[in-house]
Amino acid sequence: MMIKKITLITALVSLFQFSNAQVVSDSVTLGSGYANQVFYQLSTGTKTSASNQDWDLQFFSSLFSASIRVNSGAGVELYYGNSTDTTNFATATIDTSSLTIMRDGYATWENDAFTTQQTGHPNYGWGSYQGLGNIVGFKVYIIKLSSGVLKKIWMKEFRTSGMLTFSVANLDGSGLVTKTLNRSTYSTKRHFYYDVENDAVLDSEPAKTSWELVFRTYSDMAGPQFYNVTGALSNYDLGISEARGIDVATAKTNFSTYTLDSAINVIGYDWKSFNNMTFQWNIEDSLSYIMKDYNGDVYQLIFTGTSGSSTGKMYFTKEAIAYASVNENSPVANLGVFPNPTTGVLNINFELINANQETSIVLMDVNGRIVRTISNGNSFQGFIQISEDISDLNQGVYFLIIQSGESLITKRIIKQ
């Protein structure tokens, strides 16, 4: 199979869009005492910082979500005391001696404190479905704010029109505030936030798909009980695989064999541990995370250090190890080329979606001359792994070109 000149031009045009496969060192800083949360985008390294201590409730912008999370990282806690007296909310008395704590979970973002006791449709924990997309609240909760103040709270109604209404008051009924918010206002965001004590709505997040990870303090099961921990949670619909106890080079080579987990705390906090003997943070060896970003590209993430709570800085490296296909009809997917730069052996991994598709793989120099034919029209199928020794080539920039049928993918290679 010959690579046509016209496809070579196409390759060079599209090359730079898919050429960044170098290891990038980066960090996020949460501030002293982990005061902030930082939203992070893998492809650009963009960081959006916001306070993680000025909100109590996290609402969801989706018009079909019944979930409300609490700011456990700031010490906010939600309790239920078996009170369903919503008719007389302001005067209702709640027995605070027999409260049950409601906790956020991390299987999904919507595994939240307020829906903990849900039994399935039409019961959503705090309220029940009443038809026409409306959920009406039937429980009164106690919320302990980060200041230690106790208040009672009733989620009155969520409508699919976007409107949600809730009431908050002191335990004796004083200071009653009834708030109606329009979720449609925040439709470009995943969540928006509410500060109970200051009666303030906070729009703190970047756009929905402008971040893959948020670094923050939150409460999670650590050993036999819940503790406040600090780490990374992932955005919606992003699979992540934890390669623990596996050499990071091996994990990169075998990334396509791992099952991606949809839980938002796959990365979490336990890539580090505190040594009580040395009073230093230890970073787990042979641990990396394989995850996709919203472009469909696959990254390997490796944590390398942390400053602890003094500055709240966390260090990591990231490397794009596979790219989404140049076009959605391409039979070549999950391309990984490493190490890049290389001094010798070049590993080429990809998946060929079409069975027994004739595929050519060549290396081309910057002048358009083919300097190495790795495969000349061979028939491949499934996941392909190729190792090619290019130690004999001169130092410089080369183009790896994979042509399968009428589709073509290119990759910029640096030979050192």
C-alpha cells in the first residue's frame, strides 16, 4: 500500500493538533489549610481556584437531578431526626438527641447526603415525586454549619422547570429564610453553591466540560471510619483506572487492558500517606492513573509530591498516551507512542477496529522522505503492539504515519 501525497499533506496539517505526548510536570495549590478547591483541565493545564470554605450546599444544575451535597470538607454535616412536620416547619421541634448523620457518597456526584435514604422512584430520600417532573419535600433535617451552628432545613420542592425552593431556620424557628433558585441560570455549569449563614448563592465553577478533576478537602471513609481527606475527584462520565502496584511504564504500555471505573473518587486521597515517624508525606510507588479527558484522549497521571496543609500544594506529571481518532470514522483508535522523545526503541500501540484491515506504518522526516517502513500493508486486527528500534536514525523530528484503508493518523516523534 502506497501513501499518497495528498494524504501526506493532510497528515502534516493535522499533525500538530495531536502531537503533544511529552511528560508534563504540573501542580495545583489549595492554599494554607487546604482552604480552596481547584478545578483542573488536563489538555490545557487550566486551573480555576475557588474557596472551599464559603459554601454549605452544592446544588446540581441538571433539571432532572434531586441531589444536594454538603460541604463535609469544611465540617458541614447533615442529620435526620425522624421529623416530617413540614406543615409547621417554623415551629416544628426536632429531637436532637437521636439524630442520624447523612453522608455524601462517591460512586457518582449524585450519591449525596440528602438522597441517602431514598428507596427508589418515587421516593428520593428528602422528597417524593408528585408527577409532572416535580419532587416535593417531606422531611426536616438538621444541618450543622462549619461554624458549629445548628439549623433546620427543608427542601420544599424541585421542579423540572428549573425552580427549586427550600427553607432554613434556627432550631427555635427564628431567622426563617425561604429561598427560590432557578437552576437554569447555571445551565452551563455542573453545580452551583449556597452559603446558608450569609444567604448567598455562589457561582464558582468553570464550564461543565472545562475541567476533568477538582482538588478539594472532603469527607470519605479512611480505614474504619470517616475522616476529612484531601485529594482529587473526577467530573461526570470520565472513566479512570487505578494502576496500583504496577510499574508506571508497564501501566502505560498496557493501558488499553484496564477497566475504567466511573466512581468519582478513584484517584481520591490515598496516593499519599503521612509518616508519623519522619513527619513527612510518602508518595505511593508504582501507582498511576489512566483516564480520559473530554476530548477522548487518554492520559497517565502520576502524583509525585505534596506540601501538606502548609501551602496545600500537590505535584504530579501527566502524559497523553493515546489520542482520539482524527475523525470519528477512523478505524484506528487509542494510539499510544512512547517514549517520546526516544533515544532508541519506539513503542507503538493502537487498536484496529476493522477486522484484517491492511495497514501501513512508516516514519517520515521533515522533508517528506520515508526513512523507515515499519509495516507495508500488513493485515492487523484488534489491539496492536509494535516495538521499533530507531537508534540508528539521526537526532531530530520525525512523523509516524499510520494509514489504514482511507484513514490516516499522524504523530510527531522526537529522536534524541
